[in-house]
Amino acid sequence: MAEYCKKSVDFIAGRVNGDIRFIRNLLQLLEDGATVPFIARYRKEMTGNMDEVRIAEIKTLYTQFQELEKRKTSVLESIREQGKLTAELERQILECEESRLLEDLYLPFKPKKQTRAAKARLKGLEPLAVILMRQEAGDVGDKAARFVKGEVESEEEALQGARDIIAEWINENEVARNRIRRLIEREAFVRAKGIKGKEKEGEKYTDYFDYRESLKQCPSHRMLAIRRGEAEGFLKVNLEIEEEKALEGIEKIVVKGNNECTSQVRMAVKDAYKRLLFPSIEAEYMSLAKQKADTEAIRVFAENLRQLLLASPLGNKRVLAIDPGFRTGCKVVCLDETGKLVHNENIYPHPPQNEYKQAAAKVANMVATYEIEAIAIGNGTAGRETERFIQNLRYDRKVQIFVVSESGASVYSASKIAREEFPNYDVTVRGAVSIGRRLMDPLAELVKIDPKSIGVGQYQHDVDQGKLKEALDQVVESCVNKVGVNVNTAGKYLLTYVSGLGPTLAENVVEYIRENGAMKSREELKKVKRMGPKAFEQCAGFLRIENARNPLDNSAVHPESYYIVEKMARDMGVQVQQLIGNEQLCSRIVAERYVDEKTGILTLKDIVEELKKPGRDPRTLAKVFSFAEGISKIEDLKEGMVLPGIVTNLTSFGAFVDVGVKQDGLVHISEIADRYVANPADVLSLHQQLRVKVVQVDSERKRIGLSIRQAGE
């Protein structure tokens, strides 16, 4: 076991350039069931202050190592069963640290289907292949004639069979395979061509009907677009390298003379390259390119999702939310400060009904009756018209008006989660409630929706869905635990993502509160069914209990560290309650004095910062935003206009910005700033409010080109 751990640590350390001691500690924590958020927050000394990204990276590498070790065991067993496992081959397999090189080692021993080489062997032609490979002088016909017997009817058939066997040997030659790999890495082009007869149907892939680009320079979004076009049957995609150079490289490995036998080997080289070697390595590199593109697309999506989940909350305010519509009217709901639905009805201020006065009276009455503090308007169909309608009304109090993204609201409203929450209401009511709650607390509401439906991805349906889900789940878990959760008001879907809980324990927590009333301390968590010591350790620091007997229960200080805070308070001559939130007192704490065998300086500094501002929310408060007047459809846009906009999506090639029309405009990466921008996320963030210049309008294709850097000119 110790050797296995050492191997895994060495494997990871060689890829992340990390301290072996900290990597070993981290792997032990993960093996013991600790979560990434818990380790990042409460075990900093053990990992050398690794952040969540680093911890997740090492966790992934550990999984890769385990899978590689499992595959090695399978390969060794297979070769051993064939009686072909030598001591040298076993050493090579055990020392291999890359899966594709492991597969190269296994290739000659891998059970094969009935290949041309296998058929030739059954005809007894392998000795002839060995003779030809020696490349000794002499008449090839004479050498082949000895094998014309049984199923072999001619010298040419014998030579063809021998060449088939040689071709397979070349294909299985590790040096030859690596030579083609290096050539592809350095010089390959990815080539896409349109499928004849499908030009009209696949019109959106016009840019790729005759496309050629260096493989190593092809960006992820183009690779994914090409692969999607191929999957949909509109494009033929392949890699191109210089065949002559490839053949020359292989011949240097196997060609030893210049005679008739050599000619046969050269023929086998060409056949091996075209039929076996290049197709195999091409598929490998197309797969690697897809994996690389997937990784980049998932990274972009994950970062967008993180920003979206950590978007500014309005907080506990009474909200009137509107899901706009024309023909079917606008669904209006009123929510109290906890997000509870207290009223709903329809209004019809737009065509065809045009019940403007009745709608205005109803909204004004609801604002007064339910003491509404803010109005949330969905940004879908009729969103701009509804926004203007609401802004033109007079209210008996100050009311803030917000436009809220509807992305995914319809998915939520028809989901099992929504049916459980609102069994007696239809999808329109549920959708409107979701819009209102998104304004109050985006994180708590968006965790109920499949992240792929939120609309902030880049080719999210084309990437590896398992890896996408894993990455997005990590982001949701990270965000929920970064903000912290009020255990007495949170729904089970939010609690599910709290470190150490999961669906079953989250349900049990909600059930306990339903039966026993609000929790009064973190210690009470231990009474929840199936809440063992490990689960309590993992979740307690991320759950907040307002008005608890112990004020630390409403902070990010972990219960395991309460004794330290109590000692700090005693040393200052005050109660814990007096210490919390008192920056002046907290600034006098010398953290180094409290280092002990359980708690190091990094954790102590975190504790002091938390005491200064307990339970602080890392999110900023929501700000009101307004689009330009008179701009509600793409036809209203003119080149040269400078307009207010809000960032709705970030990709590797630019940012999408909503300027108040039905179609978001694209700010290409080159139009973000007057300097080079490698990654739009380095400069912009989701929901960022900014000004953009309209540089292109294509109403027919519904494309809008925008510029941030030109907006100030």
C-alpha cells in the first residue's frame, strides 16, 4: 500500500510540480472522505494553502493514476495468459505513465479480429515475411515459390500475404508510431469539406465547407464547430500531413538494403502507413484535439457558471416578478422577503388585448398591498415592452426595477423540483416565481436548474457530458460553500451542495426542521438522522444558524476551532459576543500566539478575518440597469450607435452582450480592448454593465457585431 501511495504521489508531483508532502496529505484527506471545499477552507496547513482549483486538479490526476494502474493490471494479465510476458516487457508496462504509450506496448499482444495479417499467418506465410524483412539479395519469386501450397495459389498471393504481416509489424512498431505522432504534432492540418448535396441544409457550416488550418493552432470553438458539423452529416473532417515525409520517416526504421526484398518492404511500408498506421494515429489525434477543445469549452462554461452563481443578490426584499408575454399575457407573482409565493394573477397590457389601464391598476395595487420593494421582469418575449410599461407607472413607494435573465426558467418550471415546490400551480406561475427568486438570491434559485440549460456555455452539448457534469457540479459546490447557507431557510436543493451533505442528508435536515422547528445551534445538526461525525465535520462550517445561542454558529469559524476563539476572547478580557464584528478588538489579536498541534497560522488568520466580518457574503449587491430608449428590436440598431449593454455570456472568442433587442451581439475578442486580450474572462465578467458601439448589423442572419474598445471614441 505504501509503495502504491508513493507511486501515485510521484505520478502527480511530476505533472503539477508540487511539494510531495502536501500532495500525500491531500490524497489522504480525499481517501478519508474530505470534500474539496472543506480541504481548501479548513485544512490549509496540510496542503500548503492549495486553492480549490489546485485540489480539484490533483483529485483528477489521482483518478487518472488509478485508472492507468487498473489498465496496467489488465494488460499484464492478458499478456501473461498468452505466455508472452518477459521480464523486460513487464518492467516497461509497470513504469509506463501515459495511457497511449501503454496501449502501444500492448498493441502486438492485443487480441485481434480476423485481420489480413492473421489470415496470412494461418496460411503459413509468416516465415516468408521474416525472409523479406531480412532484405537479403536474391530472386523474390524463388523465395515466394516455396510457399505456394495449400490455400496459397500463386507467388503473388504469397508475397501479398507476407506484406500484410510486415504491414502489421510496422503498425505495431512503437518507434514508427511515435515518428508519425511527432509529425502530426508539428505539421498536421485539420481539413473540413462540405458533403456534396447538403450545402443548403448545412448552411450554418458554410465557413467550413472548404476549411484548412494548422491542427496545433485550431482554437477550441472551431474544433467543436467542425466536429458538430461532422456529427450532423454536413462535413467530412480529416487530418493532413505530407505523405512523402511520413513514408521517409518509417523507411528509415525498417528499410535496410536496396534489392527485390527491399522493394517488397517498401510496398508494405506504404500499405501500413495508409491502411493502418496513419488512420490509427489520426483517430488518436482527432480524439486528443476533441478532448483539448472539450477541456477549454468546459473551463469557459465553468467560469461563466461560477460568475452567474455568484451574481449580485438583492437580498431579503419583497418582490413582484413578471414573466412577460403578448397573446397569453404577463404572469405576475408577489413574493415575501423569504421568497414565499403570496399572490399571483395575469395582466394583459400588450396586444392583442391592450388592457393597459386595467393592468396598470392591478400592478399599482399589488405593489401597495404586498409592500413590494422591487420588481423583477424576465428578459424574454415582450420583456422590453413590459419593462417600459412598468417604468411608466406611479407607485406609492420607491420601487427598484430589474430585468432578469429567463434562461432555464422554463426548464425549471416544468421540472420535478418545481412540481414538488408548487404542486397546485401551473408552469407559468412557477416560471415567474423563479424569475423573482433569481433576483433575490441567484445562487439559491439556479442550483435547481441543470447548468447546461442556463445559457452561459460554449458548445456545451458537444463536449464530453460526464466531464462537463463533473466540472459544473464542482463549481456549484464551490459557490454554495463559498457563500455559506442559512440552514433554517435553505431548501433541500441548495443544501444538497453543502460540503458533506448530498441529497439524502439534505432531505433529512429539511425534515428535521419541519418536525422540530428552526435549529438553535450547530450542535443540533448531530441530531439529524444519519448525520455521522464525518458528515458533521464536513458540513458544519458552511452552515449558518442566525440568532444561535453561540454567535460563532452564524460564522465561517468551524466548531473544531471554537476553543481558540474562546481563548482569544478570554485573553482580551471580553465575551466572544463582544469580539465578533469588532474590527478594532480583532486587529489586536496576535494570531501566532494561538498556534498549536491542531491549528496552524493560515487557519488562525482566517479565523481572525472571519471574526472581523462574520458570515460575510462575498457577493456584491444587485444594481439597477436600463437599456437605451427606443431600442427593442434588431431593426432599431444602426452602425455607429453607442449603447448601454450587459454581458450575458463569455466564450474563448469573445463576449455576448445584450443591448435590449431579442438577439445578443458579439464583441469579438479583438474588439474588447486596445491591447491584446488572451481570454475575455480576464477583462470582462458576466452581468457586467458597459457601453458598446454597434459595428455590424445583419438582420437577415440575426447577427450583431459590437465593440467595447470603439465605444469611447
